[in-house]
Amino acid sequence: MSKSLSPFTKQQLLPQEETLEILKRKGELFIGIPKETAFQEKRVCLTPDAVFALVSNGHRVLLESGAGNGASFSDKDYSEAGAEITKDTAKVYACPMILKVEPPSIEQIKLINPQTILISALQIKTQSKKYFEALAAKRITALAFEFIRDADGTYPAVRSLSEIAGTASVLIAAELLSDTKDGNGNGLMFGNISGVPPIEVVILGAGTVGEFAARSSIGLGANIKVFDNSITKLRRIQTNLGRPFFTSTITPKSLTKALKRCNVVIGAVRGKNRAPVIVSEDMVRSMKKGAIVIDVSIDMGGCIETSEVTTHKRPTFIKHNVIHYCVPNILARYSRTASVSLSNFFTPYLLKIAEEGGIENSLRFDKGLKNGLYFYHGILTSKSVGDWFDLDFSDVNLLIF
């Protein structure tokens, strides 16, 4: 009698242990949003709509009274969205998670409880060694939102704010070109009027700021010339805008020629430590009387030699008959738009962190979020910060498995 052939081995036929899916336990967040105290900072991290989304998902938001005023969001707006409002600054900083636009000051760090999660900008070039020592002493886990990466490798927070800065630079230039109150404007309209020669705009840098400055300039009918030393960026900006226009690498001869003819120069060149100086004082001297310089790179030292830092109260100065606008925090002028943009970035991340059971799990699975981490329970994890300030740092991958 022939032996029956079974499709299973003896081992497979034995009873097996049942494997059950282990569900991640959803975490509840308690977020503190303090009022920004940095000079001319009016933005807020979350809009009332974002607060409503978080509260509806079972989270708590404690907002310092007046935190949204600069962006035209009242305490009542936040209260109706479900936020708790307090005038006690220390109470806000006592929350387990703190959300800020600007990094906290040393005095504010003193109010933070040990083991708190801090999410804010880092602005490494404006920091001191004491800032990092203060964070380490409190064993804080800190993330810099400008270093958080998307799945496609881009930096979403930086891109969103750069889009606003690029568009803003054109709107400000249009205002300064007109007959302003002080009478320095040339009375020119930033637009394409039949029979009137269009405005000539030179844009230095073909990154996100340059792209959105170009987009806005073209939309208003100006002629643009974009300069950048990266052929890839110049090719990409033309592709993104879907039309051909003048592009060039930065050579003194072609740049000087363009500057002599233009009405507006927008400086949007970045550098690793300092923005490179692209336009010399002699080049500025050769420009038309009443021409406008908008140096968006001023927060990194400026890419135009004659640039000097100005404020929103006194935004411009004139040098060699050229009007210079060099305000570092250009976004404070459009604080509500910038706040909505930041809120759109923060809200999905906060909901995701909670869904995954807390920051520990999110950091474990999200490489882009991990890229923004620079302190983990008081241990410095950023190589760039460690090298910059001569501090000991640890590889984050050795701390989070």
C-alpha cells in the first residue's frame, strides 16, 4: 500500500504558538505654548483650528494669555477651540511638552521641568554654549523644527517659511518703488502696463526664496534675471515656473550689467556659516537712483556689501542713492500667514507622535523627525552643535534602538 504524501512537514502539523499583533498605545499630549518674547517676534506655533484638532483627539493645550495676539488670534479664539488659558508663565513652562517659535532664553529654561520635550527653532548661529549646558542640566529632549526632514529629503518648515519670505520680498519692493511717504520711491508700479516698460528684477539665488520671488515677480509682470552658481538649481527653477527666462551663473561682468539696468535686487543666497557677498559696494554705486535692494540673506550677514541690519520700525536706509531693506525677521510682517504655515507643519507631527505612543516611538521609526533631534534626555546628539561649540556629543542611533 503506497504511503500518502502530505504537503506539510511533521513540524508544521504540530500546534504552534499564536502570534498576536501588539497595538501601540496611544499617548496623551499636554502641550504648553508660551508667549514669544524675542524682539519683534509675533508668530505662534498653533492656530485655534490646530488646537481644536488636538483637543478633539484627547490632548490638552495650555496657552499663555496673549500668545496669539501678534498673529491676530485672540485668547477667546483659543478658549473656544478648547485650549486652557493662563497668565502664569511658569505654569506654561511646567508642561511636559513645550512648543515655541524662537528657542527659549536661559531664564526661560530655568522654568522648564526636568525631562521635558522642547520643540522650537534652534538658530545655532545665535546660540551660546550656556544654552546647551542649561538644556543638559535639565535632561531635556529637544527638537529643532528647521532640521526636521520630510520623506523626500526636504525640510518642510524651512521651505514653507522661505516661500513666504520670497513672496514678501516682492510685495515690499513693490511698496518701496511707489511714491512712499518719505518721498524716496520712484513712483513706479510693479506691474506690466500696456505701453510702459516693465520693472526689471535681479534675483540672487535660485533656492526656495528665489523661486517664490521669481514666481511673484512674473505674476506681477516684471522681467526677471536669476543668478546662481548651481546649474541644477537654475534648471529646476525654470522647470518649476514652467517658462523660460534669463538665468546665469554669477560672473562679475554679467551681474554688473544686470544691476545697472534693474529696479529691484533681491538677495536670497545662503552659506554654511555666512552668506557670501555677491554684490560689491562698487556694483551698488553703479545702480539707478531710487533702485531697491531687499537683502533676505541679512540674517546670515547679507549677500550685498552695503547691507546693514534694520528693524521693522526703521526698515530702510539709503546708500549711494539706493534704498536698502535689510530686516532679518521679514516674516514678522506677515505673522498670521507664517503662523498658519507653521501650524500646518506642527499639527500632523503632534498627532502622529501621540498616535505612535509618544516621542520615543516616533523617533525610533521616523528618520526625518530624528534628524531634528539635538538633545535626548540631556545628551547632545547633534554633531554640528558639538563641533560648533566644542561639546561632547553621542550618536543618536546608539541611544534610540
